[in-house]
Amino acid sequence: MKGLGKRWIAGIIVVLGLIGIGLASPVSAQAKAKANFPRKTITYHISSTGSYYRGVWKLAVKNWNHLKVVKLVETSDASAANLVLTTTKTAGKNYAYTSSMSYPTVKDSDSESSSSISTQYFNYKILLSRKMMKWFYFNKTERAGWGSTAIGDILGLNTSKNFESVMNFTTFKEDKPTKYDKKNLKKLYQNLPY
């Protein structure tokens, strides 16, 4: 009971904090104007070394693949992955995750001229906060829910006040993407190839 009361109070503090800093703004989970990836097949690499968090990330990926809108495919080469999924001790004072992006240059191998064409694309690294997950006593499913939220953010979905969305930034959100999220992700990736 002691842990449950602590979790309830911590949840209220986070909700009030998110409202105060604007993360829970009146934005629906509508897709952004543009997808973050040029196609529906997106590669990922889990660089967490511990089996527990590898399982958390695998569950988060499975949640998105279950919708059959985008296809997240595992790769063993972290440098070639569109998404690198890992953890960090803390992602900031009250954040469940943080992310960063890089812009590697890729040479076009189909080019026959001596001056190869180079294209830019984004690689994202998502770091799930172990400290916050522990502080709120989140179980594996709930931690995978925050992993799903982080992946949804990188896929291009905005935050939502809808409690039936994984993109809701409260502790009372869904633990996996819903029909609501699927509809918005379809809008975002509708004209892109696999």
C-alpha cells in the first residue's frame, strides 16, 4: 500500500508539472505535417545491454508493428539503424525519455558518375529514463508503454490529451498504441512506400 500511495502522489505531481510546462497542451494526436522517415519500413537497433530493457524495447516495437501501418525491422548495425533504442540513468528532472537525432551522409551507390550524389536522412536515438521508471514503480508493460510513446513521437505523432492514446503524456495513458493512434499514423504515412 505504501508504494501505491507514493505512485499516486508522484503521478499527480507529474501531471501538474506537465500541464505547467505545456507538454500536455491542447494538441490532439494528429500527425505532424510530414513523416520523419521517407518510407514505412524503419530499421531499429536495441543497444540496451540488459535483458530486462531489451525486452521492454522489443515489446514497444511489437506494439507499433501490431498496427501494420509501419514496419519496424531490427538490424544488428547501430550505425545503419533509423532508430537506436536504449536507456539512460535519467532523462531530466521529470521526463520519461529523451531523444536526439543525427544526420549521417549516405552515398548513392546507383550513381554512375564520378561525383556521387549524397542524400540526408535522420537517425534517432531514444533514451528511456531508468530513474523515472523506477521512481513510479512502472512494471514492464508500463515501461514499454513509455517506449511506445517515445517511438510514436519519433514516427511523427504529436502529444494528445486523449486518454485513449499512447501519445497522452500522463501516467494514466494507454500502454500501447490504440485505434486512435493507428488512424493518425495512417494519415502520416499513407502515401509512402514500404
